[in-house]
Amino acid sequence: EELFIDYGPDFERALQEHQAAVDAGTTKQPFRHEIGLDIFPAKWLAKQKRNQPFPAWDTSKLGAGNIAKARLTDGREITDRIFRIGLPEGLSYNMKLWSDEMGITDLMESWLQPNRLMKINSEERVRINGGNWWLKRFSKEWESNLYYISPDDDVANEQFMHALGEAGMDEVLEALGREAGLDSLSMYYPSFIAMTQSQSAFMHSDSEQDEIFNLIFPVVQTNFTNSAGVDEAEIVLGMDPDKAGDSVFNVPYKYEAEHAVALGTNGMHGTAPGDYRGTGKFRMVVSVYMGDFKDDDMLDQYISEWQDPPYPRPWNLRQALKQRKHWDANDPTVKCSLPQKNFV
């Protein structure tokens, strides 16, 4: 079939004016004239709005255990389920020390070397300090060499949870649980995530339920920026895909050693473009999921969409999420570092 297009009178007029200029010797440039073709759905053509200069996060210092909704410097909320939380002194540093002692820091750095880099979406198991760990490189959508290591059995999981508790995570859970209006928090899927290169930010949300958050804080930073002045991570302001051209734009955010970011419902985020290869530098963060799983219907939906990680095992996932509690609004004796029921 043939597609006939009427370029319209504006195109014809511009072509004639260009030809006249060529004949008069006033231009030697080739003809160019942009036109709009209304043959694609509007959503296909909607562009993410990027303001220059970029809008900025309000990074006012928060004391340990203090929490605030993430806002721009002009006062706008990013969403009502993204929070900044002041970390207890030394929490990030102590988790870096624990990672060093476990050999995880060296392992992650070595796997980022060109001769050791895993294939996209590939995975391996490694044994560290008596526990099994799951190492995986992110899928191709991330357009980066991001990969993460996460516990793959009860031993490794309890070691991670104990380290978080010893570093002061109980104070963070108390702040988030109270502010988010939750009855309890169960932590799961703790990971170290590392990278040296990202081509573009794959924007995504880790939670579609108000009761679930992904908490992220840095343990290794680079202090590098890319050519656009963007570093560390990007958070999207505005979530409505039908109004993407009007309301969505990226807000660059640099991870803060003394703060964590809790990403809840529609907490869109992605790794900003950057390349540290050949510099001897890399970036690594701790990511810990947590949720209040008292609502069985919500839990059923969440489990039905579960993809990663393979631990807890699918047949024990429900019990692990419901019965492993690390903070309880009505029971101050519940702590991160306390031994939890095993659910391999």
C-alpha cells in the first residue's frame, strides 16, 4: 500500500521561499522544514519535560530519626509516599565497614572489572561467611552495569538484618512506620547494589502499595557528575502517564551519607547517566524493602507479582513476610537484630 501525505500550504510556502533565496544567492543551506503528522497517538509523542536549570531537592539536614516528605526547594512535594529520613550517626559508615569485613565490597568492585563483568540478566551464587548469597546483573532495560548481591538463605539474611540493627536501623524503622501510618514493618530483600556505568535512567517504581517501601542509602560514593550536571540518582516528579508531557520531569538527587530515601507508592526513580570506568571509582548503595503485611488481599496481590529475589522461597514467602517483623508500633521489644524465624 502507498501512503500519500499532503504537506499543506505552510510547507509549500516555505519551500518556495527557500528556492527564491537560493536563486538570489542569499543561502546555500539545504531546505529543511519541520511539520507535524497527526498519525501517531499523542502518548507516543509526549516527551518527558526537563527543566533547565533542574529543579532541586530540598536537602535540609534532618537529625537522626527525623523524617520529612521529599520536597523541592520551592516547597512542592515529589509524592506523598517518598520520604527523607535522618540516619543515626555512623549507620552508613558502619554498613560499609560490615561490607568490607564480609568481603562484599571487594567482591562487588572486582565483578565490575571488564574481565569479570557478568552478562546482562545473568546470576550466580556465592558463599560468604557461612551464608549463601545471590549475585545478579540488572536486565537490559537499565542500560547499565548495575548489579546487586542479596541473601539467598536464612544465615545470610540474618547476618544482614543483624548488621542493620547494630548500625541503628531500628530508629529509622520507627520514624518511617509512624510517619507512614503503619502498624508494623517487616524487612526483606536487603541488597548491596553497585555500578560504574549507566547510559540512561530507567525510570521505575518499586512499590504500588502504600504499605511497602524501598529504603536506599549510600555506602560508597564517587562525587562525580555527568555532562548535564546530574549525579547519583533521579527521582521523577509527577506520575500521570496521560499527562506526561505536562507534569513529569526528572529531579536529580545526590545520595546523602547521613540520610536515607524511602520510596513508596509511585516513587519513580532511576540511575542517572554516568561513567566511572577507568577511574578506580564505583558507587554502592544499600537497598532494603520493608512493608506492613497485615492486609491479606494486598499480600496476595504482591506475591502474585513477585519476581526477584529467589529468597525467601516461593512456598515460604507468605509466612516470611507476615511473621518476620522488625518493627511493631505496639511492641517496643521488636528489633532488627533479634533472631527471626527461619523460612528457607
